[in-house]
Amino acid sequence: MLKLIQELKRRKVFRVAGVYAVVAWIIMQIGEVTFPALLLPEWALTLVIVLLLIGFPIAILLSWAFDITPDGIKRDPQDLPVSKSVMPQAHDGVPIFTAPARYRKVGFTIGGLAALALIGWLLLPQMGLFGLQPDTEANSLAVLNFENLRDIADKERLGQIIQELIITDLSESQTFRVFSSQRLFDLQNQLGHSGSRSIDPSVALEVARMAGASTLLTGNIIQTGQKTILTSRLIEVDRGTVIKSQRVEGEDIYALVDELTSLMRMDLNLSSTEVQVIEIPVAEKTTTSMTAYQHYLEGIDLFNEQKFKPAIEHFQQAIQIDSSFTNVYYTMAMAQWWAQSIYHEVRPEAALQSLNTLLKGELYQTTKEKLLAEGAYELFTQNFTRAEELFSQLVNILPYEKDGWYGLGEAIFHGSQDLERAQEAFEKVLELDPDYKLAYRHIFDIFAAKNLYEQGRMQAVQFLSLFPESPWGPYYLGLMTAGLEDYQRAAELFVEALTIDQEFVQAFKSLVNIASNHLDYTAAITLANDLISGYPNQTGGYEIKGYVARTRADYTTALKAFEAAYLIKPSGHNFGLEIGFTYQMMGLYDTAEEKYNEIPGLSGDDSWESATNDYLVNLYSEQGQYRRALDIIRQDTDTMDLPPQKAIGNLIGMAFIANQSADYEYAHALIDSALSMNPSINQMLNIYLIKSLICSSQDDSTTIRNIIEVAQNLAQNSDSEANRLFMAAMKFGYHATTGNYQQALEYFTQLEKGQELRDYLLFQKGLIFVQMGEYDQALAVADEMASLVQRRNVYAFAHPRAHLLRGRAHEALGNLVQARQNYQRLMGIWRNGDESSGERQDLLNRIVQLNRQIG
């Protein structure tokens, strides 16, 4: 070690390192002072620091091995064979002066730093944040918010409103792209100017270059008494030169914007066809009320952050001021659509009502608005094929319309479930607007569906670097980490999201899921108590405690937890339903039914009646009261104005229940009715699966084989993970029916643990093990079925049949007392079940026979 240190000193490595550090520090200080003055982006200094860090090990290695001489860079003399050294001389015999070795190495180091700085300086104009600067798009415009000279802070957001009005006025162009304001804000955030609702003039050109805009529009607002003056400048981005300046003045802001855009269309040389579109007054495209527009912008800000409920409140205020403000309805409908699955107090029908107001009243002024509204309506009513057609038509007309691409992605994601095409659509959205966070949500859903958790984790890290202040960063990283089965770390990331936004509902839901399904009891309860302590006004901690306690059959703790959550959030009637479900798990069916039926009266909302009916259907199904369950679904289908896709779903559910009751003729009739209603490909495969289950109950393997052939051809038209699962489930049922048990079990392995479809088929798998004489494995399957307590629909099917499977296994083993005990437990559940049920009749016969055998 001592010898190495001496050699490092001899070769001047320590000295070079010290000089490098000093010079690097000087360069960074110079950069910190000069880069802002030169209007360079903040990441420019970061690039220089990275280059300096890269250069450090290079300088150290070179200082070890080389010296700089007048004849070039040469190896250290002691690394070469020993020879006489000769002093270099000029032609007149006078020795040429050479610097001492220590200065030569220092000079080499400084030269290296200069080279790195030069490389960085040359690359800066060419590089964006994550790669090369995007190519400039011909005929593209970046519109900045106008500067309000009377109120620099622009508290009333007048400058932003004018920006949005101009973008709206020009956005119908088919040949001229106008970048969204959100896209510009996002690029400004990447340059380190975050948290602002306006574009900093010092980085305006850089933002426009990063967007790929060929033209930039800036402007000022001058207000004198009742008069307002708008001045604007069109700037060529590449050169930074002014193309044209305009000035308009008057008292009506909307008329001024119309006049200004009329002048701009001539400056931009737009075609006469597009001029006709733009000549529609902007007030007719938006609103005549500045206050309404302010609420609209506040709603948009919240919508982009996926805070849907407060966004809806601002949208509603905008509409109260101006009911003809067409821009509001579509975005409000999207917010309501998302909110209905997040906030239980938002009615599912609200989104459709918003779209109906827009469509039936013909408030829309443009083709874009009409296609967006029609596409969204089909999307919300689950007519995904038609939604895909409408959104495809929109993006063909307006290829830069991000909302159209988003709608197309949603239609494909939920409809054909072609994940590749869906991902392409969502990535197109992000290409147009990287801050469109809703698109990120489905991209991460697609990563999960494809089991690409490592790739998703890398994408989440990138998202986190882009939006460090957003709770979605740690949330997405948590989802991908959970997919990699590091549940403790995933829980930590979800808690991190809550530290950013303590009302982040999705983080609470994910914590509930992880704690209930993947953490051990102690860790889950600790997490629940920590959340209760840290977020006393939130329900998440109590939810976790309720769900986890229920898995341990600690029903007293579960009831107390759900009741505490209900007190915190009286409008959260889902907690009332969970209280009822807890009583159901306790076997107190009458009390459960009573609790369920309280909810509609407490809420005064039809949507809660529908939710309550879902719980009642499962309650009656668990007890073998299939007729009552069918009556509820039938009544919902007949009395409610259900969208076709929802009605198809109801028919599928009814067929599944009718099969349990052994009413096979009725089950087939329901399936045929569903097939006649133009179902989506995904629904058709679901229909064929239920039909194959009915045929399996009838031991009709021939029909199952025919169904599989039809479904196979159908699935080939839409490659998706869901299709693969449906086909595996059908083939499992076919081989189970024909007695080819090993082949059936091989198909079962394609159904991953935790999938609802797999959980429903566990009972049939257990019966296969009984037939094969693998009784221990059959009992293990019964235990797994009994543990399925988190999803009430699966629980209603699996819980009673776990007793039945145990009874069948013990009966085959000759453990008659244990078999009878399990059958009697099941009879206690089915005591009020339909007497015509085939399963119930078989159960009674088995109990009678065992009583005779045991005595």
C-alpha cells in the first residue's frame, strides 16, 4: 500500500486530482453566474457538471500513464525500457525550454477540462432534456400567455385566458399545429421553472424549441379605463426574429381575440377553408363570462392533477354562470366518469347527463367537440367498438388532438383489449402532452397486464424525475414494485405518496389491497395504526384494519373499524355495505340484509340502490337463494335505463346464477339473449365461457368443443391477455368434462393466482383432485377457497363450496364424521336455499346416506 501511494505521488496523480477539483469548481461557479445571463436553461449547468464528473476518472488514468511533451503525449518514462534521455534542441543548438513534469500534467488536466467544456458548449444548443432537440415542425405555433402589464401577478388569469382563447380559436386547423398550453408548461417545468401558471419570457424561445414549434406568439395586455389593448408578436423560433407585430384595442376581450386571430391567419397564411372554421366567434366556442372561464381553468388544473371531485365543483360553477360554455361539458364528463370509481358519492349517471346536455342541446360548435362528446358517450355506455370508430375518425381529421388519442386508447383498452394498440394511442397522447397524467395511468395498467413490472418500474422512475412534486410518481413506482412482489417497499412508496397529498385516495386503496392480501397480520395492523395516527381525518387506516381483521375472523375489530370510517365519512355508504358484508361473513344473514337495505334510504341516491342490490345478489347466492338473486338482477335490467353493454353484463351474471340453480334451459336462453345484443369481443368470449360452464354442468363435451372452436376464431381477431385467459379457462373445463384431468390441470396453471376467473374455477379443480384420488390436494384447494374473503362475489360462490369440497374429500377418504360435519355446515348456509337446486338436493342425499352409515 505504501509503495502504491509513493508511486501515485511520483506520477503526480494526487496533484492532478487536486488541480482538477479546483478548476472544475471554478468552471461550475462561472457557469452558475453566466448561464442565466445567457438565457441558457437550468439543465445546461447540470450537463456541464456531468461532463466534469465523466472527465475526472479519465484525467486520473491519463495522469498515471502519460506525460505531455512537445512531441505529443507519451508514456511515463519509467513505463518504458531504460535509455539515455536527450534534451530537445533547436536547429541552432539552443535547448528548447520545456515545462517541468508537474506543470505538463496540470496543463493536460486543464486542457481536458477545456475540451469537455467545449463539447458541452457545442452540444447545448442541440440537446433537449432527455436527448436530441425535437425537429421543428413546419406550420406549428406555440402561444404564450399574454403579460398583464397592469397586474404582473395576473391574479384574475386574464393573460392565460387570452392564451387559451387564441389556442381554441386556432386549434381546429388541420394543417397548422397549435401546441397546448399544458405542453408548454410541462417543458418549462423540465427547465426548472416549476409551479408557475405562466411561461417565463426568459425561457420562452427555449420552450418553443423543445416543443418543436416553428413560430412563437407573445403578447401584452394594456388596460386603460374601459379600454383594453392587445399587442402581439409572431416570432420565428429558429432565428428569434419578429415576423409580424399586431395591435388591437376595444372593450370586449372576446372581440379583440377574434380580431387578433383574424390578423394572425393572414400572417400564418392559413387556407381559406380553415379560415371559415376560425371565423366562428371565439365566444361561441367558449363563453362570454370571464368568471366562468376562470372556474374552467381552475377545473382543468385540478383535472390534470387527477383531483376529480374538486375539478367537478369548479366545472359546475362555470356552467352555473354560463350553461352554454361548451368546453366544460366534455372535460367535466371525463372527470365524473373517473370519479365514480374513486369517490362513491359521485353518481355513475352524472357523466352521461353532462354529455347529453352537450349533444341533445347541440351546444357544440365544431366537429372536434361533436366527435369527442359522441365518442365519450359510447365509451361510458361501454359500446367500445363504436367509441373506437368515432375517436379514430377524430384523430384522422385532427392528428394532433390529444383528447381524441386518449379516447381512442380508452376504447381499445376496455374494448378489444389490444394492449399494443392501446399503448400506442396513450403514448401518442404523451408525445403531444407529456403532462397528460391520465394516459400514464393506463400505460402502467398495460405494464401490469403484460407482467412487465421491471420495465414499468423504470418508467415510473422517469415519471418521478419529471414530476417530483406529484404523488403519482411514488404511486406508480409502488404499483410496479408490488408487481415485483416487494410489498413492504411498495407500501412505503404509497405512504410517500400520501406525504405529498394526504387526500390521495388511490394510495389509500393500494395500501388497503397490499395490507389485506400481502402483508402479514402484524405488519398490516401496524401500518393501519400508523395511518390512523398520521391521518386521523382519513378513512384509509380504518379500512385496512377492517379488511385485515376480517381475514382473521376478528369480526368485532372489523366492525369497529368500518363504523369508525363511516363516522369520519358519513357520505361513504360503502362502509355501511362493508359492515353488512362483515355480518354476512359471520353467518348473520338477516342482520346483513337489514344493514344492506338501510343504505338507499340513508343516501337518497338511486346509484346506492344499485350498489346495494349487488351486495344483496351475492348474499342470496351464497345462501343458495338463486331465485331471489335472479329477481333482483332482472328487476334492475327491466326498470333501469341501462346501457346495452351493462345489460349484457347483467344477462351474463344471471346465466351464471341460473347454472348454479341447475336451471340450464333458462341459463342457455339468457346467454342466447346476450349474444343477440351485439356484445364486444371481450364480452362474447365471456359469454362463451359461461355457456361452456353450463355445458360442463350437463356433461356436454361435444358442445363445449364447438364453443371453443368458435371462440378460438374470435380471439384471433383481438390479441389480448384477457382472450388468452378465457381460452385457457374454456379448455380447462373441456378436459375436466372429458376426464382428461392432467391436461385440464395444465391449462389451469395458465390462470395466475389472484385472478377472479381462476378463483371461480378452483372448485372444479378441487373436484378433479377428488376424482384422481389426490385428497390432500383437494383439501388444500378447499382451504384456498375458504381464504378468498376480499372479493364478495367470489366469496359468495367459493365460501359455501369450500365446505362441499372438504366433505367430498373426507367422504372419499372414509372420514365419514368429518364429511358429515362439513355437509352440515353447508346445510346451515343453504337452509333457506331453493329446494329445486341440484346442489342442495345432492347435499341432502349425502347427509341422509352418511347418517345411515354412521348411525
